[in-house]
Amino acid sequence: MTAPTLPGLDPSTPTPEAPRPGSRAARMGLPRAVDVLKDVATEYGVCIRPLAMRRTDLDTGLTEVIDLPCGATREDKCPACAKKNRRLRQAQIREGWHRPDEPTPGPAPATEEQQALIVLRAHLEYSRDEAGRASQWDQVADIDDAIREVEEAITAEGLRGRVGPPHGGDVQGDDDTGKRRKRSTRRRQDAPDLPRRKVEPRTVGKTYTAPDGSTYRPSMWLTVTLDSYGPVRPDGTPVNPDRYDYRRAAWDAVHFPRLLDRFWQNLRRCEGWNVQYAGCVEPQRRLAPHAHFAIRGTIPRDVLRTVAAATYHQVWWPSTDVQRYTRDRPPVWDEQAEAWVDPDTRQPLAAWGEALDAIDSDPDAEPVHVVRFGKQVDARGVMPGTDDAARTIRYITKYITKATGDCHKIATDRQQRHLDRLWQQLQITPCTDRCANWLLFGVQPKKAHAKLKPGRCKGKVHQRETLGIGGRRILISRDWSGKTLTDHKHDARAWVKALLGVTTDSAGARDGQGDNPERVHHAWELARPDDPDVGPMAHRLMRAISERARWRTELLAAKDRAAQGIAPNLSATATSTTANGEA
């Protein structure tokens, strides 16, 4: 006897027919015009969340609304702006990776006028000291006014920075009292020693000479990871979740930026020159952060592994071994005592300064946490101008347009439970000395107040989408390329202008940011979406798409002319400004 076949499982059952024309299923199967408009805008590189800015000409009173790009760095908010930011980062890494000269020249010598102002400032400092010794406080006040005027003149003359720190009456800093706490700089006994050399003021790597006499200057690519917290499967989930150290994983993720700073400091002291780097921090499949870096110049792999093994960061905070309170039963704020107290005994919790004093007075005190790198340190050389160099730059920047929690898709329930356990630990891990989570461990954070919510700190490291990586994910050393992102934007604009043959800065005339911005005086303000002069978003996007299409046609034509050796048309109106404020 043959068992009956369930409906839908019989192979002889015909496939479902197409929905009836005019039915709801047929209508829902049609693409939405608004979604297609956003997709086309993304394809043409148009910002889908432009900021409507109203610009008023202060001379004529003429006003117009200009759409500026939102500048988002994540593709889930604005794909066009995120891709543009990624291209800028790639250009920044490419320009500074294999450069043969120093990116930032030394400062120019001071002029006689600048030196004279410094001498005048020194005379005023001497006169102020004499007036203070003689208790002539009225003269002190007059001299302070003169000092402020001279310092303003020094800044206007072209000197950067302060000549000296402000006097006591001008200090507006932290209201903490007492001397600064100092920790011992003695290295830990369980960490290997490192050679310490004087760091030379150079950022360019070594040049090698081949047997045929040719010279080349290679650079390196480096990947550093954190230590293991337990065996994991290929999908990144722990083999035994009960033995996986989620607490240490959360603390390591929060303090990973400090560990990277200490690594580069140790590497520069070990090598004896100012090593430059550019890289990105991203999560692994096990959700622990690791970092990829492009290093200018070459460093032996053994040195990199030794420095990584000898690098650590100690966190000298109060102990968090025992969680005294929970998020459902936290301490309470006492208005009279102006402090957080125990909900049962009404006794104030230990203040932050008292908790640190207890650590200082204990000769056997240990740091609450020590962050270290793992054993996996990957490094290899990269030659300039090769496909490997371009591929490595794309690999370093592959996740910078995504949120940390979106770098790896959660496909199974086991991965979801692993993410939930890590996030639960991150929610109660203190992030700074002012974090509200300290109240859960019986300690009042620094500058405690009544608005704190224990276990609900608003820091980025506690959010689910950051996975503990709350700081900057793009790490660029100061002397990498000698330029900021704004400088790279101007370089891209200058390249387009030179290719199109534009002789005047039409974009600068439009937005007041050209070579001569003082010739047009404008006032800018944010326009509201419901203002009568602000059109619907769909109309603004369609105008931007049309302008971007014409801009792309002109650019492709200019590239063809340049490839054929035809001189560009030197015209002041060879191009127009797009609706997103770009030339």
C-alpha cells in the first residue's frame, strides 16, 4: 500500500502559476519607484541623504538652497558617501605607503618680527613675576591684559601653538585636586625585555640595491590579533561556551586601542626610527578585534613578533572580581549626601579617589586587567607599484564602510548565542573612569552624578553594533602622507579640474571655498525639510542624478582626449557643480 503524498511534495504537482494581473500579489511584485530612484542615485554616486543648506549672499541678499553630502562613512546609511570615504582612505594609504621622501618638511625659520614678539612676551613675563613678588596685584592684572594682546599678535604673525602655559587664573581644566598619580614603569617579569634605542627623526625605510645596480624600497603588511579565549569552531563559535573567557574578551576589546598605541611606541624604540603605519581595526569571525596595517619600510619579522610578544597594557582600576549589584537592583542616589549609596544599608559607595588610594597603598596590588597580543602575527613584504600592493590596500579597507557588528553575518543560532553572550559581558564592563557600570561593582565613578544609570552606560563600546570597538577604526600615523582627508579631497578636485581644463574655480565661486573665498561673502544655515524653498527629496535626487550623469559624460570625454594627446579646453565654464557640492 502506498502512503499518500502530502500536498506540495508530489513531484507531479505543477508549479504555481503567475499571479493574476491586477491582483494584490501582482502589484506587490512590481518594484517601487522610490527604491529604484535610490538605487540609481547610489549607482551614480549621489548622496541619498543630502543636507539642505540655505546660503545667503550678504551683498545682494539672494538666497538659494544647496544640497551637501551627508558624509556618512557607513554604507547602511549612505552607500555613495561611504564609498567616497573609502576611496579617500585608499588614496591616503597609497600615497604614504611607498613614498621615498619625508612627508612633512621641517618648520620655516622665524622672522625678525616673530622673534621680536617673543622677546616682548619674555619681558612681560619678567615684569609680571616682579609685580607678583611685590604684591602689586593691580599691575599684575594690567600685565595679564598686555600678555593676552601680545599672544594674539604672535598667533596673527604666523606662529603656531602657545609660547607658554596660561597663568593660574586662566586655567580651565579638570577640577580634580591633588597631584597626578604615578605608576611604576618597571616592566613585568613575565614579559621579555626589548632593546631601547634613540628614535631618529626619519620616517622613510631602508633602500636596497640589487646585483644589477637597481635600487628598490619595499614596505610591509602586518596583521596582529588578540590572545585566545578558548577553542573555537570554523564558524567562530566556541567549542565549549561555558569555558570560553567572555570576560577577558570584553576587557581586551575595550582596551585594544591602548595596546596598539603601546605596540607602535615599543616598535619605534626598538628599531630606532619613527615607524609610520596606516591600517584598520575590524572583528574576526570569533568577534575579537584584530588590525591590519601597512608599514612604510621593512622590519625583520622576528623583530615584529618579539615586539608583539613583549607589548602589554596594564589597567590600574579598582577590582571587578565581585559584582555587588545588578541592573535590576542597582545602588540609589542620595540627594542629601550627593553620592550613590547601598539600597539596604544606605552607606555611601567607595569614591573613585578612595578606590585608587587603596590600590596605591597596597604594595602587592595587581592591575585589574592586562591586555596582550596573541601568538598570530602575520607580516610580509610588498613591492611598490604591483598588483599585490593594490590588492593589499583593498583588503585593509574592505570593512571600513560597515558597522563592526555587520562585518560577519550571523547565519546560525550558535553564532547568535555567541554574540549575545559577548554583548551581555560588554554591557557590564566599565569603559572609562566615568562609566556608570562602576556602580555595579560598589565604586562611584569619577565625577559621579544622579543621572548615571548602572549597567546602561551610553558609551559606544557597550553597543551591540560595535562589539567593544568604540573608538576610531581607521588608524593613520601623523607623518604618514603629510595630508589630511580634506587635503586629499582638494587633490582629487584639482585632478578633475586639470583633466577638464577648468581655469577658474567655479565650485569655489559657488560654495565660497575656492582659492579666493574672500571675494564672496555668504551666510550658511541649515534649512528645514518643511521650508517652502526646500523641494521634495525625490525632486532633489533626480536633479542630482541628471547633473552627475552629465558630469560623468564630461569626465569620460576628457579622459579620452587626454589618452589621445588632445589639449583640454581651457574654459572657465567647462564643467558645472553638482547638486552635492562637488566639481
